[in-house]
Amino acid sequence: MSVRWGDLTADAIAEAAAADTQVILPLGCTEQHAHHLPVDTDTYQVERACVEGGRLARDLHGVQVLVLPPLPYGPASEHFGMAGTISLTNELYVQLVKQIVWSVLDSGFRRVVTVRGCGGHWAVPGALWDLKAEARRAEIDVILRVISVSDGWDEVQQEIFGGGDAGHAAVMETALALGGRAELVQMDRMRAPTLRRLEERYRAGGEVFHFDEITDTGALGDPSPATVEGGERAWRLITERLADRLRFFDEQDRELGRL
């Protein structure tokens, strides 16, 4: 059986709910990714990671997983003024995420793993904390988790590229694109950005900024060390780690008597 929610019939989904299947909600984004990457980079990454990681968790570890269609839009106001970005307000986005999860619960599921596909999804954890409280008031038993597709990327990047610049449209995101859809990467437009006081203003100063104030390309790091081979290896590591994490969630729920 497919791990994709959209591939199944209503009857098959009801059977999956009765089996206490984990449902994964991939949260994507449509936003500028410098001059060399497509604007759906975040959506592609989170959907592929969830589908391949979920399939591996099922095949290797016997974990029952269903992956929802990704939400391709999110709050991306930090990219205001740069072409290609589709941004929702945080207020609207929180309601969308909550309504999607409520619909999953209405189908009989009670375990949902939300996977943030973008570093800008700051509103998601708060939305799920609120939803958890709302479900408890309604006397509905739910297990909600929120993780990020980029969890552990620093270690993967260090292992494959020996470090390098992290962040938006830099070496990891470029390598992942090369490792799956190299034909969409504009290699002739790929270059290291000139950053304007990023460390001082954002990381040290906590300043809210727009990308066009900080970077001249839209990237936050040098993408040039990325390779097709590095991207393919990165995908293997990322999907293996996510599969292990889904197995851990199952084991944790079983240990706590929630399965």
C-alpha cells in the first residue's frame, strides 16, 4: 500500500486510522531561493523526505505511516520584495494548519507528526500547542509532534562537505536539488552571496529583517561546493534518519502505553 494519503481510497484511510497509523503533515513553502534554485525548493524537500522516510520506516521497521499532501504555501514575509515568493500571514497560516490537523483527527487518527519544511515556520509549534489544548477540552486524545526537515542537516553537511555555509539556498539545499532534479538548478547563476552584517543584525542582534536587506542574491551561504553525488548521499542520510525517528516515535508511544 502507498504511504501517500492522496493515493488511497476513503476505506483504506479508515483502515489505517483503525491501525493507529502515524500521519505526517509536510509543510512546504513557495519563496525565492536565490538565482539558481526553484521557488518550490522547500516543498520539494519536505515532501520527498517525508514520503521516502515514511516508506523506509514502513519497509525496514514495520512502522505504519501515511503522508499527507504537502501544504505548498506558508508565511514568507521575510522574502518580501523578491519575485516568486507567495506569502500567507501567520494568522491565516495557523488556522490552515489547525484545520488540516483537525480534519485528520476527524478521520479517526490520533497521532500526527508535523514536519516544518522551512526555517520561517515559526508559528507552527504555537499552533500545535493550542490545538493540543483544544483537543483536550473536547476530550479527544491526540499525540502531536512537530519536527523540522532540516533537523540534523548540520551533521550531514559536515560529513559530506566538511562544513561549508549553511542556510537558505546554500550548499545543502543546492546539493539536495542537484541530487534529485539537477535539470532545475541554474548552475550558471550560482554564486556566493555578499552578506550585509547578517551575524551582527540577525544572530547577535535578533533583528527582524527582509532578505533583500541582508543578501544580494537571496541566499545566506555559498552554494558552490554542492555536487550531484553529495546531494544523492545527503538524501540517503536524511531519509534514513527520518525513518529512524519515526520508529522512535512508535517505540515511545508503545512504551508509554499509547499504542
